Amino acid sequence: MALQPFRPIRGRRIFEEILDQLEQAILDGRISAGDRLPPERQLAEQFNASRTSVREAVRVLEALGVAKVRAGADNGAILVEEPDDALRLLLRFQLALRHISVESVIEFRVALEPWTAKVASRRATKEAVGRIETIISAMVGAEDQKQFHQLDSSLHLEIARAAENELMVLVLDGARTSVERIMLDALTRVPDWPATRERLVAEHSSIVNAISRGNGTRAASLMERHISSFYEEVGLSRA
């Protein structure tokens, strides 16, 4: 779509002003997902800024997962139509720098995932429930903790998808992935892994059964107990 010219930049860090104007253009509906931004040279002229500043702003958009940049300055960046994994990467860095504690991520999951289970009990289609049950079947035959953890992550995300809340899927995916290494390490330290695996599979089955029957209250209660008890078992919960 045709894009109205931007205003020349005055003061502050130039790339930040460029980002502000691009954000406002998106909010105003002048550009939207799937649109291609003008080439770097044209943007620099509109903003009365250097191509270096424009490039820096576009790289920030790319890092945030909202734009894709193709090789060549004249191609122009494309605003993505599907969410990227920028949030996941951000949370991993925040944890690595200890800006967010593992305990905070755990409490976040305990607070939100029961909600997803409850809402999924109202919104889940037969196909969605079928996908979740397929994952549970694969968990029974999981050879090791790593494979089981991957399937466990997929199951929890499928429940979030069944709740039909895109933001919840993004946030939970980021939260779970950010503690993936810690979780896997905790699983390998479980003293009786076969017994723990059997119990976790049974808990998952009970949660999905409640969802498929439309019993949101029970699904939420089982999910909260499932997450809390596991973290307590592996010594990651906050006292």
C-alpha cells in the first residue's frame, strides 16, 4: 500500500524517533502486517536521517520479530504476518542476566496455565483434543527425559492453542523455553524416572479428560496441582 511520507527527525536518538513514527503508522493503519516498508534510501529521505540510522531502526524491528529483512538495501523490510520467537529469546536473556528469576517464571506458569485449561474446556475442538491426546500417547513411549520434556512442552502449548488465545501461546512458549535447560537438568535428577513419567502422563490424561468433558473448574484445578507438585518435587518452587 502507498505510504505517506514521514516527518523529518528533530532531536533525540534518531533511530528511536524512526521507530516511534513507524509504530504510529502501524497503529494508524497506514501500514500493516505483510506490507513492505519503503527502501532504505527512501526512508532516509523522508526522515531526513542517515541511512545508518534507518538501518539501525529496521534492525531493531527485526530483532523484535516484527519485520523480516531481505538482502539488499533497496528491497525494504516486510512486516511479518506471523509472530516470531523474539519473546522467547528476550526471556532467555532476562533469565541469564538474572533480571527475572526462575521462581518468577514458575509462579507465572502456575497463575496462567490453569486459566488456559479452563478456557480450553469451553473452546477446544475435537481436532484440538485429538492433537493433545496424540502427544500424551507419544509421552508413554518417550525413551528419555529430553524427549519427554519436548513432548511435555508441546502438550502445554497445544492446550494454550486450544484456548484460542494467541498472546497466551506466545507468552507461555517464551516462559517455558526460557527455563528449558533448568527443567531438563531437573528431570535428569529425578530419582525414579519411570515412576515420575507414569505419574506425569496420568496427570496430563486427567487434565485433557476434564477439558474434553467441558469441566473447566476441574481442568484448572488439576493443571495447577500438576505444575506446582512437579516443581516442588524437583526443588524449584519458591517457599
